[in-house]
Amino acid sequence: MRSIFIRILFHVGLLVVIIVPIFSVGCDKQPKEISAELGEEVELRIGQTVFIKDEEIEFKFVEVTGDSRCPTGATCVWEGEVTCILQITFLDDTYTTTITQPGSTQQKSMDIFHRYEITFSVLPYPEVDKVIKDDEYRLQLVVEKVPSLSGGILVTFDVEGEEYSIFVENEETIADILAVQSGESQAKILSGKIIGEPVDYNLPWSWHIDTQDIHMAEFTIELCDGLPSYIEDDLDYWVNTVGRFCPWGAEIVEIRDFR
């Protein structure tokens, strides 16, 4: 928004008209940084940062890297998706993560970062023959804390240089894992049902092992053997076809007791 200030000067008998544009300050300017409580929904434009009160974490909406969502009023063979870059600063360290929301849905998407659950949606939704400009995108964001672990043990395994963690609530399996750790059992292969959703304790992987459907064995079928990255690279296959993860070469790195 701007206004025009007209200054009229008389100099040496001549009428001089100077038209000076004056730009109003802050009419459409968005604050670069805002704050919010845990559980409070905020709306960010590209370049904006939200600080979560009483938490050492902040989120910056960096950019939209792709938007292939099926536009309203169109018929598509694929629902498409919108992908954004989110910069997270946590305990003085900065991380860059990609968040994705599928098209053709009114449901918000969810991601996990450390002990925080991030629920989000990207607006506006595309319309036929209408291009969304960068300054029109808005990220609706809610940050909540994931409940603390309790009632089981958190076990971290190393598989040929790749680590993954499981949380075990099954008492029989807990006893078997502790027996392996103490050298009292040779049932060292953990076999667990794969759940295709991320959890805080198994980041950066976007899946986890069922806390109850899990057991230790001396031998398993070769089909479920592999690396954590194999699951990540072909999640649908592992969840829907293989169903379980049983890495033969896994070794216990750490056990933390939350009972």
C-alpha cells in the first residue's frame, strides 16, 4: 500500500510540483517470528518461524518444493501431494526435514521429531487454472509433546552400521532380551511385526516394530532378514508382504529400562 504526497514549491517565479511516493510501513508485512503454546495451532507463511513457549524448539517454514495435489474440479488418476521444507532448531542444533501432505484429503498429516508430534496441513488447496504463488502458501501447524515411554524397555540394535530402536512391552520378550544381554540365551534374532508409522524413539526411520508382537529366536526365515534402510526404501512391500523384520546380524547396543 502506498500514498502520494504532493509538495508544491515556488522557486524563482516558477511553480514546481514534486510528487513523492510514500510507502506505508508494515501494511502487509508479516512478523518473521511468532510464538505459540504446545497444542496451539499457528499459521506460517514461507520464511516465518514459530517458537514453542517453554520448549527449546522452533520451526521455520522454508519453502514448498513441489505441489502436485489434484486440483479442485479436476479428475486425476493420482491424488498428488505437496512437499515442504521445515527447518527445526532444537537444543541449539538445526535440522532440515521434508514434510509431505497427500492431496484430496481434509485430514491433517502428522510427523514426529524427537519427542514432538507435528500435525500440519498446507493451504490453499489448488484449483483448476489457478496458480498458487509462493507468498500465498500457508502452513497450519500444531506441535504437541509425545507422551513419555513407560511400562517396557527401549532397545537399540546395530545392523551392519545401521541402528534402529524398539520399545518392548511384552514381558516374556523383555526377559528373553535381558537373557541375551547377560549371555544366558542364544536366541539373539529379534523378530517383530512392522508398523508403517514413525515413532519418536526410532527416528529417522518412518516405521517401527510393534511393542507386543515381538519375540527372540535362534533361527528365522531369510525373507525378513535385512537392514533398516531396506524397509525404509520399500516400506509398502515390507509392511504388506513381508510383515516382519528379523535382522540376523543385529547386535544389542543399548537397553534402557522404563518399567
